[in-house]
Amino acid sequence: MKNDQRRLRNRVAVFACIAIAAIAIDQLTKLWALFALSDGRTIRVIPGLLSFTLVRNPGASLGMGSGMTWLISLLAMAACVALVVLVVRTISMKWTVVFAFGFAGAFGNLIDRVAYAQGFLNGKVVDFLNYGWSVGNVADVFLMFAGVAAVLLLLFGESYSRQDLDELEGSKESNGTVDGAKTA
């Protein structure tokens, strides 16, 4: 039991460290964008691929849901709570890292919606990473990373919970294999 508690404390500590650092990076880059790009100028980083342009986004990715900022804010709050619950329930450090980046992305944009509110949860997100087809921010990069990493963990069969491991053990036994070796 003490090992389980120690592992939980370790996962929570890793989650907290990654989330705090990632949120700080996101917020610092947004502050930079607010000051450096407020005059409407664009800084070209990689011509044709990436530039810095300040945009105040009232919606979600690709400008979707711009009339429902309050709903997007509530969904981000629910996602943050769900990710914390998932960290407590997982046994995997890999999943913990993925959840930390997802939390940081959702919370980073939620900070903007509260800090720059023009009504209840009606603030705009500070976007500045212009890819030509979309404008986003560092929090969006963290969300994208978390999504891609989650898909890869699922594809490669990374166990999420103790139940996953028990089911995997049960299926090996029912197939006549134990630790990959055929039983007689």
C-alpha cells in the first residue's frame, strides 16, 4: 500500500511540475505577444510557414464557436477537472505526462478567457503563432502534443489503470500464454 501511495505522490508531483512549467511558458509567451505585437505588426520567423501575429480569439481552434465563448470556458473547466481525476486514477507515468500537457493547454487558454473577460467567462484567447492556415498559441501546441501522444499511447497499448493490467493478464491466461510463453 505504501508503494502505491508513493507512486501516486510521484505522479501528482510530475503532473504538477509539468503543468505549472507549461502554463508559465504559455502565459509568458502570451505576455510577450501582447507587448511586442500590439501595434499590429507581424514578425516573420520562417517565411511561408510561421510568423507571429497578434489575434484575440473569442472561439476555439480555427475560430469555431466564436459566439459560445462561455460554453468553451465551461468545457475547459470540465476538462481540467477530468484530467486531474485521470491522473489520480492512472498507474502510468506516460499517461500522467500526457494529462499534464493537456491540463496546461486547457488551463492556459482558460486563464485568458477569465483574465480578458468582457462578461462572464467571455474573454478572448491571445493567439500569435500564425501557421498560415491557423493562428494559435503555446497552449494549443500543448493540447496538440497531448492529443497526438494519447493516440500513440493507445496504439502502442500503454496501460492506463490497474484494471487494464488485470485484463491483459487475464487475456494472456485465457489464450494459454503466461508472460508470452505458451503453457502446456
